[in-house]
Amino acid sequence: MVMKIKNKFRIPALITGIVVTLFFLLAFGPKFIGSFIENGPEYFNEIIQSFVYWEDPSAFFITYFTGYAITWWRPFLGSFVIIIVSVFYVVIAGFDGPPIVAVPAFLVGVLYMIYAIVPEVKLSNKIY
């Protein structure tokens, strides 16, 4: 009989990811909703422009949420997206944008990357 022990990095990655994502939703969700109500469909043009200049954190959050959604099905690929967008945001936006948001996102990406790389432990209960 082979008994599987779940990866011990799964729970910390899930908890940290959920907390950081909820913080991002609470901090920047009202901004997206308010801007969309105020400007209407033209706000989508501003979001597209934020993917060009990266000084506005809108593109960072959209890419982070996309990467986080991917981590639920493919942890390695989603964590790779989160790590790349975090590093890219700090390098490109620098201190023009809030780099403090990239640090927790980078932590979430690293935890999911460790979870994806470290294999599950299998214990064998064979009696010889």
C-alpha cells in the first residue's frame, strides 16, 4: 500500500495567495469599478494604454489576476507569470508606481513555484 503525503508547500501558497489577492481586490477593485462607471467603455482604452506605459498599476493587477487564476490549474505556469510580471513591474515602473504591491505578488509567485517544483512524498508501508 502506497500512501501519498500532500506537498507541504500547498497550504502556505494557498493562504498567502488568497490573502494577497483579496488585498489587491479590496485596494484596487473600487478604482476599476469607479473608473468604469465614470468613464464608461473609454476606460478600456486607458487599460490598454496602461499595458504600454506600466506607470499605472492597472496592467500589473490584471496580469497578476490572470497568473493567479492560472495557478489553480497549472501552478508552475501561473507562478512563472506572477514572478515575471512582479519583476517587470519593479524594473519598468520603478518608483513611479507603487513597487510595494510587487513584493507580496512576488512572494505568492515564489511559493507557488516551490509548490509546483517540489514533488509529493510517497511512503510505502510494505512489510518485508
